[in-house]
Amino acid sequence: MAHYHLSDILQTHYGQYQQHHRLSQQQRLVCQRILACRTAALGQQQWQCNQCHYQQSVFCSCRDRHCPRCQGKQTQAWIEKQQQQVLRCRYFHLVFTLPHELNGLTHADEQAKQVYSALFEAVWQTLSRFGMTRKHLQGQLGCTAVLHTWGQTLTQHIHLHCLIPGGVITEQGQWRGVKSDYLFPVKAVSTVFKAKMLAALRQREITIPNANNLINKPWCVYSKACLYKAETVVEYLGRYTRKGMMHESRLKRVTANAIDISYVDYRDNQRKIMQLAPDEFIRRYLLHVLPKGVMRIRHFGFLANSCRRKKLSQIRQQIPTKVLKDIKITEPLGHWCCPQCANGRLIFMGLVPLLTMLAREAKLSLSG
């Protein structure tokens, strides 16, 4: 079965795409990095087996967060760190979606930064308000929020996935757990989220298109039933943080004139194939390039970086906490089995700079 890479598509069609479409500086930079990823342009890594001393050279990756071939190692390390902070309590998964009428506000980098900032702010203010005012809680929530800007067909679908431990910590340091299967009433949360988001946009002096229609229409907040197992929480962390805009396994066929990608049609939950022209595929992919400096994953409340250690320590004294040590690692963390002896492991030895590579290749060509 053929395996296709995004870099192959850009290699063939990016030059022509540039001639007919205007790209932001960040979009151009991302394309350049993906094109250079795992090529001689970025140099080589030298690896050696710790038993048979077999040597292998690997081209360096670009490490851009938009590259579908990168970030596996860093993200897996992040997930392992989060495993140590999972509490033995119910967890809730809420999804806050922006109305599609606001998608156009994110097409310019500087304004996009403001819109994404407003989205994180509005979502946390909404959740924080319900955590403080609900009779059975009245304390500070914790939340990990992950920004996604895409739908299954790579169109713009801006939403925040929020994973929330089921409880609050009061000003006195007391833990109050949630006993119901749903965290908050969705309709009430949706109404407050709409008001908070529109207020945040106005505060940033951003013109809101079709403001009257947006005020009158219901906004989408989706809530899943609570998660009981800590292992399921870690699975969710991995699914929604590792997931990029498109895994390359979804590229089913690439020709000079068309690109076939698989997607899930949520209307009937069936996996289907969609065909796009190369220019349209690149356009949709670049819609999801985030402006420089925008953080896609943020922590709030008692999970905020500034107070997480102290607050989690207080919570752990009141409820049992399970540290997960047996989660299977599905992605390599920098060590691979030796392809020659199959017993040893390849150990990183160092980098081969680009100039050294070029000199070595020139010497080989002369000797040949």
C-alpha cells in the first residue's frame, strides 16, 4: 500500500499555489519547514547500535507543530507528565464551538491572535463562573483546554476541547467532588459562553459580523458523560493533544490533479473518501496554521502552571490519587531496535552538520 506525505504534495504543487494565492509570513514559513523536514537541508543525526555497533544516519525533522511527521516524541513526553497529575475522580469533557460566522475573523494573523485569546478567556470565564456559583461546588475548577480549528474535511471548525476534573477546591483548601454524570446544564453554559465571547471580542475592538443574528441564535456547547477511569482520562489527553489537523494515513491517493482523503461523516458515522484539487487541499491545510506565539494547549484554575503543584498537593491529601505507570507507549521516545542484530538499541551519537554532509557527498562522487 502506498504511503503519501504532505511534503510530497507541497513539493509538487506549492510553487504553483504561491503564484495564485496570498500567503501569510507564518504560512510560508510552515511550508518551507515541512518541505525541508527529513531532508538533507536540515542535516543528519548519527545513530549507533549499543551491541553490534551498526551505524545509521537519519535526516533531521523540522519540529514544526503543523508538520504531521513531527512532535510525536515531545507530545508523548508531555502526556507522560500529565499522567502523574490525573486524579481519582470523575472527569468531564466539554467542547465549545465558535459559530462559523466568526471564522473570517481568524484569517489575518494579528486579529486571529486576539480571537483565539478571546475564546480561551470566554470559555474559562464561563466554566469558572459555574464552578463558583453552583450550590454543590462554589470553588475553583481546574481545566485543560486544547484548541482545534479543523473539521473532518479540513474546513474551518474552531472549537476548544476542555477536560475538567470533577470537583472544585474552595478558598479554605477543601475538595468538593461532583456526583452527577454531567458537569453543568449545557443550555445555560451555552448562553453564558455566548455573552462572554461577544464581550471579549468587543473589549478587543473587533468588529463582529452579523452581530444581531449571532446574539439571537443558540451557540454550540457539547458535553459528554463523565469519565470514571483514570486510564480513559489519559487516553483523552493523548487523543486531543496529539491529534493534528490531519494524520497522513488519511491520504489515500495522490495524483497530479487530485488528492483523495478519508474522513468520518458524522451524519451517519461512516468513513468516506473525499476528492480535492491540489490547490484546494493546500488552501484548507493552511487555514489551520496558527499565528506565531499562539499556545494551543492551556491550563486554568487549580491546574494552572503557577499553582498546580500546591493545589494538587492539597487535593491529594483529601482524595486518593492514582499514578499511572503501566500506560503503553505507542510512539518511540528516541530509542529504536537495531535493524541488523535485532537485540541492541540505536543510541543517538550526534549531529552531522549540513556542510559536513555536502563535503562527504562530494568526496563520494569524486571517488566514484
